[in-house]
Amino acid sequence: MPAKDGCPETPGWVSVSSESPVLSVVYYNKQWQRAHVVLSHAEGAIQGSWTKDGIVLRDGHYGDTCGRLMPAYCRSGKLGGDKIVWGTSERAQVIMRDVESGVRRNISVEGDWDDKDLVLDGDKEGIPVIRAARWTPLAAAIVDVPADPSVGVARSRDAAAEKQAEGEQHPPAAAPAGRKHTMTEQELKERDALRARETVEIFALARDYDVPQEQVNKHVTEGGSLGDFRAIVLRDFAGEKARKDADRAVETAKLARKTEGVAETIPADKLAKFSFMRALIGMARAMNPGSDLPKVDDGLEREVSQETVRLIRENPEGKTYTPRGMCIPWDLVRGNVRREFNLAGTGSNIIAQNLRPELFIDFLRAKLILAKLGCTMLTGLVGDVLIPKQSGTVSGGWVDEASAAPAGTPTVGQIKVTPHTLGAYTDISRQLLLQSTPSADTLVMNDLVESLARSIQTGCFHGTGANNQPVGLFVALSAGYQGYAAITEATISSDGSPTYAECETMLAAMEEANVDGEFKWALRPTAFRYFKSLGRVGTTGAVPAAVEEDGVKYLADTVVETTSSLTSKYAAAGRWDSCVMAMWGALDLTLDPYSLSTRGALRVVALQSLDFGYRYLPAFQWSSKFKAS
């Protein structure tokens, strides 16, 4: 039937949403969780201007507009309209004919809400029911498999057509107005089989193109079709593997509450003049006004510290943050401000000619192999951090025409990292304080870095989880971690003398656990040297198990990083981006003027809160029987 401006219309009540609970993954109570979501249709619950202009209809989720449902209003606890005004594009006309023939009849609503408008409304089969008390319908999508089967197209027909449809053996193309069609058992089986097959293909596509797991889970639990998901992959993730590092940085930025921003409020030329030693002398004179230390203008250093504290307190979780001493912002310690000191003299055997003392984190990471291994770094956090993980997936199965595919629902969990405070200190002599030069800055900072680096790296590998320590990787692997079962230690037939074949077996075990990507080894230097003398068949031979080419070490053709931070005989291989190193706030520097007061020296204490988390424990293999040091 033609409408105004020549746009065709399809009459008949069409509903797009109801109060039926829909299993989904929703952010509620500061965490992602599986829940049955109910969209309230009470008076005043639905927000927006949909009553004025109707509801946009899309060709699948995220697809092009193909029509508009008008007028939009609530009836019998459902949101819908009396007719569809179709677009004039060729695709819109195809969809219109499919709807009118009954081929397409399923609709899902696309809505949005504020976290504060979600309320707990009981539970269903042990899964919480969460009601969106206020929400905004953004659009509706014509889909293949709906999240809510109780809504969709239901056009009016004449009595003769209804009678004829009811007398047929197969279900009518569309239920008559005022009557809801009940799906037959065969229809239910076909629908479940289709959904299971599409879900398997959706997860395969997501794995191939590195689609974030939260987005995949949301699409599946909301009933999104395979075709819709292919369109999303083509639009947003084609070629994503080439941009993996950049995307991981974006994901990290969403999780982190950073203290960055000092460089935006304080000019870079001023930050370039920041002096570590001037800050310490200023702190020492403030604690002891009668000190004979030289007077320094530490206004810039105090301004930078105050700005860092202000940025942290802007976050609601950090509004009570109070440092013990001076805050060194991550803008400086990560190296956003670049400056070089050219030292005079010939002491190059001890101190490099080009020193960059402000690059604290660069020095720190250079001394850690964690960054080289690919450990995920989160900096400037405020409050505990919950990191989503997938702890289960959907299983497929073979079916015939009379059986249904096995049902399955992806399981979403999370790991929690909480701050553990690490302290390190260095002593500054009175003579060094009086020589506030670039070289003095560098000596003091390098000393702190060395101490922090050793402690952080040891904590990552061997933290006990007790006595204020974080849970280290080997403790997590041997005892299990936050819902993950323990990973059985790799079999080494002769203690201290692993073979090339046993190393290959460790790598194969991760691949069997569906872990892909770039594996790396963490070994002690002596273990790597042992493998260099070992042949690939288990004895000394012409083709060694380990080689070193252009400064890069390899064991079983897999990159190796070596460190003496590993306890003797311990070794691990895996996807190290599953190891998360989380750091809270800024570097907190305090002075202890009393411990060394008899010789006029100062003790500088650096405090940093951090923790380690493991997003996917089967991404690692380990052993405590490698070559002894």
C-alpha cells in the first residue's frame, strides 16, 4: 500500500520489546556478569523522543536503516507500532517483501541505559534478574534469531486467510493480530539447531579476527545473527591482527585510571627542567628548616607533585588519595619529557655519556624481562581492578533432522587485582646532596630503579601471596588462580637435564589448550647455556636445541629471555600478555632524615603499589627441574 511521498507501508501491529527476561552479559554493581535483563515498560520507564518520530528499523544490528515503525507506543506491556513505513532503497524493498511473505518476522530492540537505572529483581535458575527501570530505545533490528522470541511482526489478515493458515500443517507465515503464535516442537528444534551452528561460527570468526570477548558474548547472548556478526567483523576488525598492539593499548586505557595529564597543564619546557635532586633537597629543607643544605627553588617540583595528586583525586575512587611524600607523575617517569645530559670528563667506564634521568620507567623496564616477554602493563590505577575473562564457551554437536543441537552458553568471569605496596630505598651522602648536578640525579635514580626492578621481577615470578606479597606466576600455576585449576608441572625425566623433546612437549601442551600467538621462554642464564650445548635429539649434536642470533636467544625455535630473578631450576613458557602487571597511583617518594643523621646523609624511600594477575592460566607451561644455576 503506497503512503505519503510514495513510501510503501506494511500495516499490522509490530512489537519490538517486551518484559520477557533475556539472558545477557551486563555491567552491574561495578562488574560484568551474566544476568537475565528485563526492560521495564511501566509508565515513564521508556525515555527518548520515540513517540514523536517512531522507531528506526535496521537491516540487522548495526545495519542500514530500512524503514520506520509508526506510531510508537506501549500496548499490553510491549513497545511497538501499527505499521512499518519502508525506505525506497533496493535493499529496503527486498526486506519489505520478505517481511510480508513471512520469511523475516523476528525483531530485536537496541536500547541504552544508565548503570544507576539497573535494579536487582530476583533470580531465575540461579542467575540474577536485573531490571532496567529507565531505558532509551535507539532502534530496532530485523534479525534471524531474536533475543526475545515473544516480539516481532504480527500483521492483520482477513478471516479467510486466517482460517486457511490455521488449517495448514505448517505454521502460518505471521500470527494474526491479537493472537500470539506458539512455536511447534519442530520449529523450536530448528531454531535451536540454527542458533548453535551460528554460535560456533561466530566464536571461530572472533578468534580469527581478535574481536574482544565482551563484544562476542554480548552479541551471542542478545541473539545476534551470524550475518550481523560478519558485518561487524568486516567493518571494525578486518585486518585487526596487524593492529593488535594498538588495540590492546586502547583496551588497557579503558581499564586504567591514569594519572597522565600533567604535561597538558604544565608546559613541556618547564617539565624539562624538573630535577629529582632539587625535589629531594626541597623536601629535606622543609622537614628541617635549620639545615645547612643549599637553598633551592623547588617550586616547579612541588607544582608537578600537586598537579599529580589533583589528577588522581579527580577520579571518584581516588578522591581521598594522600601521598606520604612527593608524587612523581607517570608523565615524567614514562619518559614523556625528553632531555639529555652530556657529562664532561672521561668516566665513561662507569657512567654513560648520554644520560636521561627523567626516564624512570624506561630504565625500570629495561632491567625487567617482563616487558620484553610481553607482559601487559596497567599504570596509574585507582581502586581495585576487575578484568573480564571467558571461563567457558559454547560446544557444538552433530545433529540429524529430528534432533536438536546441544545448548550452550558462553561463561564470563573476571579476575581481580588489588594493590600490594613495594618499598625500596637508597642512601644519599651529604657530599652528593651538595653536588646537585645531572649526574647526581642519575646516580640516585638508577640506584632506586635497580632495587625496584629486582623486587618487582622476583614478585612476578615467585611472590607467595602471603606476607603482603602478590601472587607470583609459579604459585598461581602450581596452586590455581581465581577460578583456574592448577597447571600440572611439565614432565622432565631427569631432574636438571631436560631434553629438547621435553621442551617441544611443553610448547605443544599450550597449543593443545587452544593457545595461539607468540610464545616466549623465561629461563635462567645457565639453563639457556645448557641448551646451547644440547643437541636437538637429546645429546650433543650439530644442531643445538638453543641458539643465539643477532642478540636474540631461541630455544626450540622460540624466543628466550634470561634473568637471574628466577629461582634455581625454575622455567616457564607461554603467552605473556596473559600476565597483567598493574601499578596504582604515582611513584611516592619520602625522606628519612634520621637513620643516617649522624653523618648528614638522607635515606630516600620509594613506594609503589602494584599487583599481578593472570587472565588465562593455561597460556603457560612450567617446570622446576630445568638446569640448576
